[in-house]
Amino acid sequence: MITHSRSAGTLFSSRFFAALILSIGSVLSAHANVTLSHIFSDHMVLQRSKAVPIWGKAASGEQVTVSFNGQSVNATADSSGVWKASLAPMPAGGPYVMDIKGANSLSIQDVYVGEVWLASGQSNMHHIVSTALNADKEIASSNIPLIRMFTANPQVQKTPQDDVPGAWQVASPQTTPNFSAVGFFFARELNQKLNVPVGIVNASFDWTPGESWTSREALSSVPELKQDILDKWDDIDSTYPAKKAKYDADMKAWQAAGSKGTQPMGPRDPMFFHRAAGLWNGGIAPLVPYSIRGIIWWQGETNADSQRGYQYRTLFQALITDWRKNWNDQSLPFYWVQLSSVLPADPQPVESEWAEVREAQAMALALPATGMAVGIDLGDPP
């Protein structure tokens, strides 16, 4: 009987504490802390003369207030906990403080309003100031507080994400060595010509093809891109578990045989950074709809090296149109650098994937609000 009495008491206590935990959890979920994406952080630059969306997460139905530069705007978190407010257009200026209030309070310091550009692409955009020409001189003269850069850390993802790791930094000899060189020099030129704060959002990644930066929706809407790119990656994705299991078994057998004969080859990793839409999902989608003036882009080499130069005429324009659609601005400026002449000269006329990419880049100038920096005479051939 004593044993029975103790069991009943233990059961009662378990139920009591379970109910208590659930009750506390309900209270906490109803007053969850307001959070922001990484891009909303100290030293950020907001776009002047445009509406400025600010967003984050909170408990469903929670009221959030954003106060900035004399404005106060309210938002309510939706059923998934996402809230978004919009500040009215402002002239250049700063520094300001942004306060966000919900169940908790957040304060973002040293915020300026000026010109904001998104910089993206592959290695040439990712290339940092410390490895640029005359790096020591450029770094020594880079104490320019009105230039800031948000360096994102894009990760390959299967679905669009709501945040990308990164931080804003103020230009100085201590920080600029790791800034995107193209992004920094572009910002410096704008700052000198316009005399306003300039923010660069750098979301770039070495050795990446255009399709990894293009959304699944855009790729699937073009039959050629769906068949040649998206469907192939879907197949890699769906067959990977079985192929990986077979590879593991083959490796064990090969090792058991003393590693003799041809070593088994592993299947292609579905999360490889060439994955279609992978870096869009993990690098660009999280930045939408951060208010920007325009986009600078340097990419194309990987598509040329993959023997798909001709296809770039379709892919590149699909990417530009896709980004503009997501930013809800069909005239959003989009500028890029033409592929340079880094390959050795050939004295005879030959077929060239690089030439096909250059042609595709020139054809994209048919889209409005586009521009191309000619780079064919700027290469550093081996």
C-alpha cells in the first residue's frame, strides 16, 4: 500500500509539474522577445529617399513599435511571428539611434541614412582589399567613417531563409583589409561624388555559378533552365541517400580488400555551393526587402568554365528580372563587370565560352536600368 501511495504521489507530481511547465511556456510564447535580422544592427546604413522596411520576429499578435529619426511606426506580428514596419523616405543624415519596442526593447546605435548598394557574385566580388593592387596605401587611407559594409556569410540552403549571418563595419585601416575590394572602391567613389554616407551589403561567394544565386521560382519558369539546371539538381537531391549508402558500402568493401583497385567515387553532394537556388535561399532571400539603391555584380567565369556560356544569355537576364521582382522594383539599377581577359591570347580564331558569356552580358543591356563596365582590357593574363 505504501508503494502504491508513493506511485500515485509521483504520478500526481509529474502531472502537476508538466501542467506548470506548459502554463509557463504559454505565457512566455505570448510575450516572446522581439528579434531582428543580422542586417539590422549597429553602424548600418539605410537608403535615403525611399521607404525603409524594418522587420523581425515576435510572438504572434505582438505589437511592435519602431522609432527612428522623429518617426514612430507600429507593426503586429502575424501568425508565424513575423512583423514588418516601414519608415517613410528620409534625406541623408545621421548618426541616429533606432529603438524597437515589443515585449522587450532593442536599440541600434550609430545608424546613418545615405546610399545603399548590394554587391554580389563570385570571387572577383569576394576579393578583399588586402589583396588588391597597392593594398598598403589603400588601407592606410581608408579611415572613412561614412562608408560602412555589411559582410554577409551566405550558406547553401534548400529553402529561402529569413536571416543571413553578418555584421556592419565602419571603414578604417583596421576593418577595410577584409572588405570586398570592388565594394569598397565603389563606395569610396560614391562617397566622394555624392558626399553622403554609403553602405555596401556584400553577399558574395567564390567559384559560384549564376544559377546558385537565382530563385527556384525563376529557374522553374524558364523551360530551358528548369530542364538543364533545376531538374538535374532535384535528381541529385532525391537520389543522394541511396547513392550515399551504396558508396559507404563500396568504401568498406574496398578498404577490407586492402584498398586495392579503383577507389569508389562518392555521389555529388546536394548541398554543394553550385546547387541551383542554394545561395539565393541562404544569401539573398534573407536580405529582401532591405531598401537599396541598386546592385553591383561580378560573376560569369564559373558558367563559362562549365561549358555553358551560351546559356548565360538566358540565365543572366532571368537572374536580373528575378531580383527586381523580389525587390518589387522593375527599374532597380543593376550594373556588372564584363569578363576580363585573364586567359592567354590565342593567335587563331577559336570557339570560346568566355566570349559567349561576354556576348550574353552585352545582350543583357537590353534590359532597362542596366550598365556594364568593360573589363576585357583589364585582365592579368598568366
